[in-house]
Amino acid sequence: MYFDFLEKTIGYGILADRGLLEDGVMKLYCPPDAQADGRLEVMTIHKAKGLEFDAVILPGLDRIPRGDAEKLLLWQEVPGEDNDGRGLLLAPIAETGGDADPTYNYIKGLHKEKNAHETGRLLYVAATRARRRLYLVGSVRRSTANTPVTPDPRSLLRFLWPAVASDFTSACEAENEPAGPACLPADGSGDAGDAEAETIPIRRLKNTWTMPPAPPDAIFHAPDRGPEQERAAEADRRFGLRFDWAGMVVRLTGTVIHKWLRTICETGVDGWDENRLRGVSARIRADLSGSGIDPARLDEAAEHVISGLFRTVSDETGRWILSPRDSGRCEYPLSGVAHGRVHHVVIDRTFIDKDGTRWIIDYKSGVHTGAGLEAFMEQERMRYDDQTALYASLMSRKEPFTAVRRALYFPMFAGWCPWPDEFSRK
């Protein structure tokens, strides 16, 4: 549905009607991706209360929030005549065609003032979610005098205007073209003497622009998919995401399991048993709470994480994976270009074994119960073949003379799912 809509609004790489696109996107809804890795979270400011992130981006600060509809009755508590009493000020909406009721307008003004204060507090909450970097994004119109127009008083940008107005003014003076959105750093680096912190106006590309070719030495090619992978992809297209059952709780607990597997690996797997895992349960609960787990399900989620970690440190293969190794890394980031597109990947666990083989292991926090384990493993290999092949392709460029093997590991049931053969460089 989304891409059908894009085809109607974008032609030859040119956005035909930006307003139409934005209106259409606002009407689109989709479920969260249960397989996402948690590096990017999109949420409302209200949902972000109590959470923290390394970087926070606040887009559309110039947008005007939806106004409240006229209510049939407005009321406001007021101090009573005595010290301990309270009164109630109540007024109905004016009848159609009738004069506005002064009391109704007075209460409406009080509510408007309260909402303005609440908006300021909401902006404070959003800004203080950032640990390291905060990006404030907004745009304003340019006046005929080549000066920025003050944003609407109902917008979040208006609260920031005393601090950022000079940046917008400088942008207007620097460019003769119509001003676009400005992205302003809010990490304290925007002093007048800091040249790197100056506002850079966004320029639209011409319709004749094309992406320059990548340097030859940066290109690697992932292998083409075979018929089995094509059948798996076709099944996904026909039946949708198969792991919708996993839900948000499994995704969030999976992120925490990944974090603690890295901690166990880097601190030495020999020092971890059930008692030590129980001893850090409070820290695990804090990680889960910070990731957004519903407090009502916190105990269940913490037990889920501890159970998966305990199965891993009790499993011979799990301990082999987490043992100290030459060239061993956890959460190893790599980047490269495949088929004209830049890919940034993070490998959960990689190392070189005693036979000189480079292993690329991807953790999967799903659960399998009942019979059919071999069929399940084969299905998982098909599902993640393209993803792990991308990892192996990039690693093969980095280490062209090293044999590469791929595998999946399931901490929740100590499932070991290797590809039967060495990765083939194509």
C-alpha cells in the first residue's frame, strides 16, 4: 500500500506533490517489526517518558498540534470563599448563531494557558531523553524582507525561538534560495565561534542528479538467491511476516539478551552460572524497563532473559561460542556496498577457531517447542540466508584468505543451526 502510494506521488525520482505525500503517509499504519534490532525507535514524546537514548531526533517542531474541538461544557475548579473550600466555574457552549458566552471564553482562555505550559513541559521531557546528542528539526517561512517568519505560537519551535532565531536569520542571509528545513545541533556545540556547528540549509537535488558510482575497492557482491531462498521469500510475500506472534515483548527481551551475551563473553563465560545470573536480575530488569517493557510484564520478561542466558552458559556449544578467541568480537559493526546500496551490519558474534575458520554467528531469540526441530532449523537457514550471506561477503573482503562459516544460535533452547558448507565467494 505504501509503495503503491509512492508510485502515484513520485515520478522519475521527483516528488510531484509533497503535501499529498505527507497527507497520505499520515494515514498509513503498520505493525512494529518484530525482527528489528532496536537501534532505531520511533515513538511519541509521551511514550518516551522515563526512557533515555544516545541520540534523539525531534522532527517537525514547526508543526501545529491538532486543536481541541469546541466542547459542550467547560469547567474549571477555583478557590472557594473559605480557606478550605473549592468552587466550580461552569459554562455551556453558545447556541448556534448566538453570542459567545463570556464565562465560556474565560474558561477556554485558562485551558489554553494551561495547555501552553504543558507543551513546554512536554518539550523539556523530549529534550532530556538524549544522553549524548539531541537534534532539533524545524522549518519556517521566509518573509519578503528576507527574514524568517516567527513560528506559530502553538508549535514546539516557538518555545525554542529565542534561542534559535539567530540561526534561522543567518541561514536566510546566507542563501538567496527559499529556505528549507534547518537542523540545529542542541548539544551545546552551537556557539558563534564554532564553525562546524553553523546551520546548513538543505538544498533540493535536480531531477538530473544520479548517485555517483562507488569506488571499485569498496564493492562486494552478495551471492544471488537460489530457488529455495526464492520460495521462502515468496512465502513471506504471500503470508506476511511469519513471526508476528513474537510480538514486541520478544523483540525487546531479545535486545537485552544480546546485550548480556556480549557482557558474558567479554567478562569470561567461565564465571557465569545461575547464581550469578540471579544476582544481576535487578540490572536485567532495569535494562528491560529502559527498553520499554510494560511494567506488568517485567517479571515475566526478566525470567525469560535469565532462562535464555542460563541455557546458553550451560550448553556446550553456547560456551564454545562465548569462549575467548583470537580475532573474536561481539556486536561487530561492518559497512560495505552491495548492488549499488550501502549496507551497515552488526555481527552478533564472530571469531576464528583453532582450524583457522572465521565463524559468523547470529543470535535469534525465538522459541521453538514440540517436534519438527530439523524442519524448523532448515526454515530458519532459508529465512536468514541472504542476511548472513551479506555478513559473510563483507567479512570475505576484509579477510580474503580465510574460510568463512555461518550459523544461527537460539539462546532460548540452546539451538545450534550452522550452514552445512563453507561460505562460497561468488
